[in-house]
Amino acid sequence: MNTPMLHAPIRLGMVGGGSGAFIGAVHRIAARLDGEFQLVAGALSSTPEKARASAQALGIARSYDDFAAMARAEARRRDGIEAVAIVTPNHMHAEPAITFLKRGIHVICDKPLTATLAEARKLAKVAGRSDALFILTHNYTGYPMVRQARAMVAAGDLGALRLVQVEYAQEWLTEAAEKHGSKQAEWRTDPARSGAGGATGDIGTHAYNLACFVSGLTPEALAADLSSFVPGRALDDNAHVLLRFAGGARGMLWASQVAPGNENGLRLRLYGEKGGLEWAQEDPNRLWFTPFGEPRRLVTRNGAGAGPEAARVSRIPPGHPEGYLEAFANIYAEAARAIRARRTGEAPPAGTIYPTLADGLAGMRFVEACVRSSQRNAAWVTL
Amino acid sequence: MNTPMLHAPIRLGMVGGGSGAFIGAVHRIAARLDGEFQLVAGALSSTPEKARASAQALGIARSYDDFAAMARAEARRRDGIEAVAIVTPNHMHAEPAITFLKRGIHVICDKPLTATLAEARKLAKVAGRSDALFILTHNYTGYPMVRQARAMVAAGDLGALRLVQVEYAQEWLTEAAEKHGSKQAEWRTDPARSGAGGATGDIGTHAYNLACFVSGLTPEALAADLSSFVPGRALDDNAHVLLRFAGGARGMLWASQVAPGNENGLRLRLYGEKGGLEWAQEDPNRLWFTPFGEPRRLVTRNGAGAGPEAARVSRIPPGHPEGYLEAFANIYAEAARAIRARRTGEAPPAGTIYPTLADGLAGMRFVEACVRSSQRNAAWVTL
Amino acid sequence: MNTPMLHAPIRLGMVGGGSGAFIGAVHRIAARLDGEFQLVAGALSSTPEKARASAQALGIARSYDDFAAMARAEARRRDGIEAVAIVTPNHMHAEPAITFLKRGIHVICDKPLTATLAEARKLAKVAGRSDALFILTHNYTGYPMVRQARAMVAAGDLGALRLVQVEYAQEWLTEAAEKHGSKQAEWRTDPARSGAGGATGDIGTHAYNLACFVSGLTPEALAADLSSFVPGRALDDNAHVLLRFAGGARGMLWASQVAPGNENGLRLRLYGEKGGLEWAQEDPNRLWFTPFGEPRRLVTRNGAGAGPEAARVSRIPPGHPEGYLEAFANIYAEAARAIRARRTGEAPPAGTIYPTLADGLAGMRFVEACVRSSQRNAAWVTL
Amino acid sequence: MNTPMLHAPIRLGMVGGGSGAFIGAVHRIAARLDGEFQLVAGALSSTPEKARASAQALGIARSYDDFAAMARAEARRRDGIEAVAIVTPNHMHAEPAITFLKRGIHVICDKPLTATLAEARKLAKVAGRSDALFILTHNYTGYPMVRQARAMVAAGDLGALRLVQVEYAQEWLTEAAEKHGSKQAEWRTDPARSGAGGATGDIGTHAYNLACFVSGLTPEALAADLSSFVPGRALDDNAHVLLRFAGGARGMLWASQVAPGNENGLRLRLYGEKGGLEWAQEDPNRLWFTPFGEPRRLVTRNGAGAGPEAARVSRIPPGHPEGYLEAFANIYAEAARAIRARRTGEAPPAGTIYPTLADGLAGMRFVEACVRSSQRNAAWVTL
């Protein structure tokens, strides 16, 4: 790779994310929000015409017919991309990721890591040998109050943790949307494209990642009862999971896509010997903190009681809500800090955190364990 | 028993509930609130002096040294008690209940039914042979919006049910209150007085009963992971339970007494093919109802959208909150309807509902199954 | 009056409150809830037949055709009533209140005090010469967290107060219910029965009383803009009021009966140099307290942060909601403490607080001032 | 001006917004979020050195020592700026706005319009003669659910409006922050820089604009009671305002910067003959809608019940919160649509809405009327 100016935006490519895709647009906004990236190349669709049309509509300078061509060509350019965002369905993560990592191009990849654990392990090997960074967009870890919660747990504000209650409830697959034209529903309920987990992979991995990120705990075993409530659905649309962590904490994880009244109900509750914390994605600027024996406190982003870990990934004063896109952008901002540090060979600034391949592997092991446990009638499976 | 005037208050006795007891005072207010009962006799404590002092302080006409004496004497009086409230710790439910039932005196008994399943079965046999009624104060079924929810499920507003998520979270046993003078904590953490279930018996039975009452579903099996987080505690203070119901619905039940920030967080969420419902005890006058594909609706007690099942157990207009005591009083009001009907041999008014011995037995089976499952590493146990 | 036993229930009579009346039933429950009163006599309706039928249905021993007859007869009995609850429409408060006070019988009277300020002043004179007590049921002052708020303000937790924002929003008169058979709406929109204030008198007085009770401030002047939005309505159904208090604090009061989406939205917010407080009647067990520069705290009834002023008017643990009836019953419980003290000539227990004739007069002056100000185009009127 | 490519980003300049300024950073993110603008020139500070340093830090290509120089130079360039964002304190709005408008450069200006009504009128004259657009960033009108509310009112969902209750409550000026180093506080409490209104100008204008935008009503008169609670503060820090609208609707507006516990509590409630609406900035993705006589409904951004007016200014699915920056970016997105249309002389796409100079003038008249009314002891002042 060629040496860019220190303060110039990071040149970014994108694989997937052509017109009609939801998550591609989110990545583009996230990349743009802080001005740290410039999207200059894309292989936006496996259909070349659609790829070109999408690139033109988005004002992307260089359009490629496929990701391999993009990797080759960009690696050769003096002004080639420094990083690539991979926003394809799950089964199309590993191959492009491996390709770009081998070329030394940093990868920012949507979750879950891959469709299968085997792919994930293969990718992990390549990543381990590459100098390029791998950033997984477990975007909920970018919320300032999630950072705040993590910092409070780490500081011992809750004492030793006992309980981890996490849930991610949605309603959108209550009916068979995959049979009525929803492309989002189609690939997410298709084992060939999503892998072995349905709700488990799509949102269960988010819940699992969030719980681990904030609690700092290491899961040891789980027991999972997966269901496919909608007739004809090949993958689970509901997951009931019991968790056991190293050190004795226990937990429950509920992921559902058939819970009417829930849009994106990701919610985490942690309880320890000294206190409790509660956070919900649909009201993300607030964190409930209860020191045992004292009144519940509402800690707000950048408000009284919030600390530097939240402030460093926050842009505006308290009471002005930040949301999903800002949190997603924080993953990109952290990635930018790490990538800029790589330009000069320095360490990223203190406090730089982003989800890595290890998190992705953990998520894949979680999905695989859920499926295996459920097949064994919810027997305990070690993680 | 002697024949009372039709409209005269029902003469009530009480076993337990001497000074310092929490639940005895609740029963007395509940009995008094609608003017349907008059508390005229009591064996308020196993310590005769305390029994007498408590009776005098409460203005109860006839005080007895023990419940057996009360049963004998009252059964002989023309103006003897028609019903008795049993508000002792769990291990002291069965014996008095049996004694009064044998005398033909109706029993209103606090939950859980007994301390052991064996006692429960013995009690059930006696009750089955008695003409007297047995009412169990699973008080949360008395909330108007719980009745509303039950009616909506029964009317098919949610379609076939898929998911039952229920929880009862408290914080008060986060530390070892039983070692520091809390009488409430002492007996609730003592297997000799509470039975085999800690949180499971004390609040898990409430959550379980509520879920069954509203959903109308029959549980078939459960898998439970019980914990005693506080060192030295003999009974569980946290229960993580997976549920499977006849017909295919599945559920999660969480009961905890070590969750700081939760006072009496009993919360039920039901999801079906056509919609969802959510209710929380700490905000009991509201019920969230989402017909799938429409905006969430907030149905309020006596407000638009609420029906006769709620209205018949409600006293005041919408927006004026009714609470725990009114819900508890509704159990007494329903009991009064049934008892008055017995005076004349008629059927109680349509819609009269109260928790019975069958509910109590189900609760005991639930506790027993939780303990058994947990001992087998959360294996499935049929109910 | 005759001398009753010290611990016997207080013998109570009732004027108004026959079948169909809302507030009469509330008073009866409130009187009964703590077992401090026994309702033994009534002149429940101005229609003698209805009065008799209502008394019989309610099991009230002695029914009278009119309140004057009741006052005469009861005053002569050894076991005559010690107190009377007056629950008639506003224009029928003064005459019976005067009659009973002259007989030395304590009066518990619904609000607002009277229909006119002239009546109120006449009543005040009689009350001033009577040994009997006068208790006005400004029931919201009975909520534990309202007591808590008052105590915190008095203790200086907010510093010197600057702002008083109070509102009472309802929806029930959005349409002309008074023309379609609602008896509650009929008299409340009838100047002959309600007096000069509509929403102002019915709920504005509650808001005003609550604001003064909690803040401890003395209003000096107000400017009011009253509206009658529903065509043909003779009294105001919406009141916008600016307030100025002695010492420089200022406020806003909004009372409305035409605000769809609001059931009984009574809400008080107080802000001072050091902090803020917020309380809402529809969620009455919680009080938001913000010490300036610290996180908001949720103080709960009987929970951490709540003090003895709330605990003394509370019956059950935190997290079990108490509501409107309990708060109303607290007014009766306070009245009972004061009446029992009168039996022996002692002072009531420390902390006994109830709304008095002075509060009633203040309310009437508030209504009169609102009407006068509004007639002068919202000019300032001194209070 | 020179002719740009149709799809190329709009070249933007900025006046003010150097390092340390809050609102400048917000404008930059808003401009960048949808990729419609490219910030290429700036006069970021009145201190040339600071201007240069800020421009360099932000990667802005062309830095100018003052806005007049920027206007001159950019107007001459083929690739000069097409629009300028003015983000200085209030007293520095009019002069640059006039300068750029005269050069035919579109102006995107922060609110309130100016410091004085006289300046505002002068600016209005110039704008009236210019072909360039003037967009005022009353950013709250960019929230999707604010658009939704406006559309519902316009569609008659509430019937004829009766009541407008609006408030904007903050806490940050509870103490004299302006004396302790807060630059934000300094200029906002300085009449020379802010004009005659303190809270009135800074946040009262937002509340007023929001109320007018959503209700579609024309205010006719107001009565205002302004206060400066913090000793030594020259401008109001609290405003209590009564409103009267053409057609008979009435309202209350409360703006405060001394209300502890409130961060950015902008809240609008509208009530009409047929229903009510409630919206709060701190929970912006939800809109409460109550058709009179039906349950309250929670309409969510992009969820069931929300329409195209919200969807067109929204980026992500329901349940993923959008916030302040997205709403602000919507003003820029609307501006971009209008500016692009100007490039070709076409009309902007249907539904394009942004706050204009007329809104700014209305805001200035509001501030002036508040001050005048308050000086006359809250007498009514026509608008």
C-alpha cells in the first residue's frame, strides 16, 4: 500500500450495499459522519450492471464488477483504498475478507462474522497472518452509554457480577415476510446465505456480544431452546438461552423476531453484589444505575454521572439524543483511529476499542453452540 | 354453620398476622376495603400473649391461643366465623387449612399453598371432600388489567400464542438480610418454614401463576437453573427457567431477589401469531397491546379499549391509579361473591374468578420441578 | 356530643353519595380502608326514596330524608355520629357543613369548598366559632410522595424555589357530555351547582392546592385566560394561568378538561436554586429528584431516599403500587387522628396534616381571581 | 455563480464555528451526513490565526480572515462556494447573511435570525431582492415525527385545534455559568451578542417555531412574564407566555434555562376537537396520538401508523433511534434539494420544507413581543 497524507480521509471501498440494501447505506453514513473516510471504490453488487448503476448513483469514483478485481486493482494504485467495508449477506463475508486482508487492506465487516464456523476459522487464520486490521461492526458497542456501562462494571461499581439478563426482541418476522417479497427476510431465513442461525445469528449474536462487552465476563456454557414458529421457516425465529459464566455469574438471553410490539428491543440488565445497571437500545442516551440501597439514578450521555469513556464517543450535549447511526459511526471512528495509527506505525490512542475477529469467532461459536444445544434438547454445551 | 343474613358482612377469622407481619395487614385491608368482611376472631400468633395483644390492638372481638381452639369454638357459635384467612409462613398453611375445611369454614390462604408438595396433596384431598371453599391469594390475578389481558387472549386478540416471557425481579435479598434481623428474610430463606423453593416459591410461583392465568396455556415441561448467590443462603435467590407449553408455545421465567434496582418487578409479555401484550405490576393500570402491523396501543383501566372483565374488578375512573391493595381486595371481593352464593346454594355471579387449590397445587409442582430440574443440571422435567 | 370509647371506630354520617354518585363511593372506601370509621347514618339523596334505597343497599343503619333531620337526630343520640362526610355538588356544601358544625359534629367535606366565595366566607365564620373540625378532601395531598416532596422542599433540598409548574389535564369533556346524559358532566358544567369555575373549580383548585401544599409558597397574584371550547358550555373547560408568589417565585398552572389523551394528568414540577422535583398523579409512587449537577434520582415510596413523612401515610413495601384510594384514605386517616385527639382533648400526633377550611378559602379565592382576571383580559389580580 | 455538475456535492463555506464552538461542529456533521455538501471554505473565527488553525484542523481547503473576503473571493471562483453556513452568535448573523445573499450565495443560517428586530427586517429586505435561498436551521422541524405530527394535524386527525402546550426546559444556566468560564453561557446571556431575549431567544424561539410549524396556526397575541432568576444576569432565563391564535386556539409556552433535571426538554402537546398529539425531543422517534374515545397510540418513525412525510426524512428502520444530528441533517438535506433545483431552475421535489426568513422574522417578532409584554407587566401584545 501507498503512503497517504496523515490527515487525509481514509480511502474506503465497499463490497455489497447496492441499491435496496439496508445495511450498506448505514455503513456509508457511518463512514461519512465524522469525515474520516472517503468512499472511492465499490463492488456493490454481484450483478455488474447493478453494481455500476449503484456506484454512479452514489457518486463512487471507481466501480468494479467483482470484489476480487477491486482488490487487485486497488492494491496496485497509489491512491488505492486503504480499507474496505464488507456489507454482503453472511455467506459472502469470508471470501472477500480473506482477499482484502491478503492484499494488506483493512477490513470493516458486518456481523455475524460468517455463515459457518468453518469459514470463520479459516478467516481467522488469514487475519492472524495479515498486517491489516479486521473490524467487525457490532455496532451496539459504539453507543456512548454502553461504553459508560462497561466502564462502570470494570470500575467495580456493581461489585462482582451475578446476573446477566439480555434480550433482543423484534416483530418483523411474525409473519412469513420471506414469502411475500421482503429481500431482507429472504436471505436472513435462508440457511445457505445466513448459516445455521436465524434470529440466533442475526440478532442473538448482537445480544451476546453486548452482554460480553459490557460485563467483561467469559461465558463457559449455554443451554438453548430454539424455535421456528412460522410454518415453513428453515431457521430459528426465536431463541431462549441459559448462560453460565466463568466465576459463577449466570444469565438469560432471549432473541426473537416474532414478538409483536418490539421493533429493535435490545436490552441489557446486569446485577452484581453492589448494584445494578439497565440499558435499552431504543432509549440509548440513558443508563439506569442503582447502587444497592440507594435510589435509582438516571445517568445520561454527557450528563452528570457520565464519564470520559462515554464522552469520547459522543458529539453533542446531553438531552440532544444521539442514535443508531452515531453509534455505528463510532465503530468507524474507532477504526479510523486504529488505521491512522497504522499509517505511522504508532499505537492507537488510549481507549480505542472496536470489535475484532475474536468477537466474531465468539459469536460464531455462540450460534453453533445454540444450534447444537437445541438439537440435544437444550443440553448444556461448553463454549 | 349457621345461616347469616344475606347482606350482612361475612364473618372472618384470621390465623397468623400478629403485629409486625406484613401480609396479615394486607389481608385485613383487602378484607375491609369493600365492606364485605368483618374480622371478628383471630389466632394471630403462636405466642398466646402476642396473639391477645395483637387482637386487642386491632379491635378483634375474639382472640384464641391457637387455631385449633378457634376452629372448634367458632364452629359452635351461631355467629361464628364463616371464613378464615391463613397468613402464616408456608409451613403453617396446611394444618390450619385442613382443620377449618373439616369444620366447613371457608379458607382464604396465602401463597404458596404449602411448604411441601406432600402437604399440598394432603390438603387437596381434604378440600376435595369439604363443602367449604378454598381461595388462594395469588393476588396479582386481581389486577383489572390482568383480567383484561386474560380476556383479550381468550378472545383471540393475539391469535395462537407462541411466547410467554415472565419475570419477577426484586432486590431486597441482595445482601444477607436474614442474618441482620429481617424477620421477613429469615423465614423466606429457611427451608423448614418456606419449603424447597426460595425465590422460586416466594415470587416464582406468582410469576408462574400469572403467566398461566393470562395465557390460559398448560405447561408441560420446564428446565431450571437455580442459584443461591448470597453466601450461606440455603435456598435459591435466583431462578432461570425455560418453559414449554402444550400446543407448542414456549417461555422464559426469571425470578430473582438479588437484582438491585428492582422492587417488585413482576412483568408479563405474551406474543402470538396476531399480536402482543405487555403488563407490569409497578405500572398496573396500563396494558400495552400491539395488533401486529398496527401502532402499539395503551389500554387503560376503565379507559377506551378496556372491557367488562376489567371494569367489574375496578372502582374508580381511568387515570386515578388503583394498586396492589385494590387488586388484593379483588380476590376478597370474588371470594365474597362465591361465599355469599354458598349461603343460598346458588352459583356465584358470572365472571367470578379466584385462584383455587388447583392453582396452589400447580405452584407446588412448579417449585418441586424447578428444584428437581436444577439438581439435574437443568434437565427437562415434565409438569 | 356523647363520649365514645377511645379505640372504637369513629361513627360517621354521609350527606349525598347515593347510588350513581362517583365521589360518595370513594369517600366510603377511604373511610373504611383503615378501619377507623364506621358509616352509620346517611342523608344520601335529596330524593327521600332514593336516599332510603341507597342506605339499605349500602347497609347503613340510619337513613334520613334530609341532612337537617340527620343533624338534629344524631346530635341527640348517645351513639350519634361524631363526623359527617359531605359529598354533594359544590352548591350543597355550605349549608350542611354549617348545620353540622353548629351541632359540634366534625365535617369532612369534598372540594371545592363551596360554589361561591360568599358562601365560603359564611362557612368560615361558623367554623371559626365551632369546636368541631373541618377537613377538606384535597385528596392529592394524601399521596406519600407528595408528602415526601413537601418535606424535601421544606428541608431545603431544592434551595430557594424559583418555578412552580403545575397542570391538571383531562379529556372527558372534549365533547358535550353534559348534553348526552352524563350526570357528572351536567352538574360540573352548571354554574348553579358548580359556581363560577368549571375546570378551574373542579380540577384547577386541586392543582393550585397541590402546588401550594408542596412548595409552601404564598401566591400573591395571578393572570388567567379561561376558555369554554365546547359550544354552549357555560363554564370554562380550560384555564391558562400565570402565577406570582411572595419571594419572587413564578409559576404556570394549566387545567383542562378538553385534552384528549389525558385521563387525570395532575403533574407538579418545582425548580429551585439547588435542584428540581417532579411528580405525576398517574405514576404516584415515584418522585424524580435532581440535585443540580447530579444525575436524576428516582425516589420511591418506602424505597431508598424516601423519608418518614411518606412512610407514615404508606401501608405496603416499595414496588407495590399504592394509588388514589389509599391517598384519599390518608386524608381520612389524618382526620381520624385529629378526631380521636379531640375525644380526649389532646393534640393530634406530630405530623398530622390535613387540608382545612383555610385551604378551601384559598381555593375559592383562586377560582374567583381566575374568573375576574379572565374577564379583564388576563390582567393581574392579587390573591 | 458558476454552474456545477448536477450530482456533485454542493460546495459549502462556513462563517464562525472555529474550535470550541458547539453549533459549528453540528452544522458540519449535518452537512456531511448525507454526502450532499462539501465544506471547502471558511472564515471560522474573527481572530485570523484561530480561523486558519481551525480550518487546517478540519481539513478545509480555503481559509479566510473574514467573511467579507470570503464572499468576494469565492464569488469570483469557478469552483467557489454555492452556499454558506453562518454559525456565529446572533449579533453576527445579519451582516454576513446580507453579504452572501448579495453575491447570490445561498445562506444557511443558525437561529435566532438576528440579535434585533431591526437587523432582521433589514436582512429580510435584502433576501427579498436576492435570487439566493435563505434557510434558517430551526432544526427541530427536521425530526421525522415532527413532520408526521404536522401532516396529521393538516389531515384533520385532531379536528379543529384548541390547545397548544409547548415547553423547552433546560437546566444549564441554573447557576451563573457565564461568570465561571462557559463561553456558551457568556454570549447567550450578553444582550450585545444575543439581543433582547435570553431563554426567550435561545430556546423560546425554537418552541415557538415548533408550535407554529406543527399546528399550522397563526399566533395573534401573547402575554409574557419574563424572569432573570440568577442574580446579575442581564437577560431572561425563564419565560412564561400565554398565546392566542387566529381561529380561537390558545396556548402556553414555557422556556427555561434554570430547571434542574431538564437537559433539552422540548415538548409539544396539541389538542383538538377530535384528538391529541404529544411529542418530546428527548424521545424523538415516538409520537403519542389519541383519537378521542380510543386508546392512546404510539406511532413510531417508519413504524405502523407513520406516513410518507416522516419516511422521506428518515434513514433507518423503526426501533433504531434517530436523533438530533439526523434531524439537523434533514434541514441540510432539504436545503440541498432546494439548492439543486435552483441549479437547473426547476422546483424542488414535492414535500421539500425548510424554515425560511419568514420563520426567522416571526421568531424575532416573538422575542420582541415577549420583552415588550413583560415590560408592561405581561399585558397582551399583538404579533
